[in-house]
Amino acid sequence: MGAVNTPVFYIFGFVGIASAIIVCGFEWKTIITAVFLILLAACAAADNNKGIVPDLLNVLITVLAVVRILTNNINIQTIITHLGGAVVISVPMLIIALFVKGGFGGGDIKMMAAAGLFLGLDKTIIAAVIAFCIAGIYGLLILLTKKKGAKSKVKLAPYLALGCAFSELFAASFIEIFYSFL
């Protein structure tokens, strides 16, 4: 966990707490959101520094997801939505990792499963779209500037964390707008 103890983690942790308070207000649920954002910052910092997402962070996100589910209006639809969030992105990532050498790391897959359980189905899909778009743009820029080759690995957890954070904070507005057009 020493990989988490970096200035980047502290900066993004602070930004996460401030963002949670600004977007969610001063409610007890804001604490859960702030802790989630801090754990995402820790995942990103660890992957960026050491190339791994520690299992402990994924376990903590999972426990936080269970707390969130239990403290909300618990019903079968809520449970299905959160379980759907846990598998909708992580299972395809796992399948790709099984068939494509170096496709995805195990920490990235576990992180998306845990974060998906926390976010729920709709927010997880939005988070993945954001994360993969930003990672793709970064990869393209790296190729175009010839700083790395096509076989170079991209540490994905920082992008997944960014997508999950953005989705947790702002996806409700996007989902509401999307469903208003249907």
C-alpha cells in the first residue's frame, strides 16, 4: 500500500472530498461518496506507481458498496441493478483478458467489479465509456507523438477511476436527460 502514499493521491483525495461535498451537499451519504472517491484515487495512484491495484482497495470498495446498498431503499430491483453493475463491464474485461495476452490486468477487472457494485448498472456503463474513451485518446496521442509503441501497456486504473468518479458525481443528470428523450 506504500504506492498509494504519493502527492497525486493526496491531491486527488482532496479533490474527491471537495467534489463530493459540492455535488452531494452536506448529507451523511456524502461520506460514502467521498470515501469511494478516495478509494478510487488510491487505486489510480497505486496502479500509476507500482502497476497494480491492491486487492485490499477492491475489498474496501466492495464493502462500501454493500454499505451503500443496505443504507438505501433496499429492494430486489436495487440489488439487481448493483449486481448488474458489478458484471456488465468486468465480465467482458475478464473474457478479453483470458483470450488476449495482456488485454486487461486482474486488478483492473476486480476494480471495475467492485466499483460497478457500488455504482449500479447505468452509472457503470457511463463510467466505462468515459474511461475507455479517455484511455483511447491518450493511447492515440502517445502513438502519434511516438513516445511509446503500439505494444506498450497503458495503466488503465487511473482512467477507470476517473470514469467512475465522474459517473458517481454527474451521471444522474446524464441519465435523467437520456431517459427524457426516450
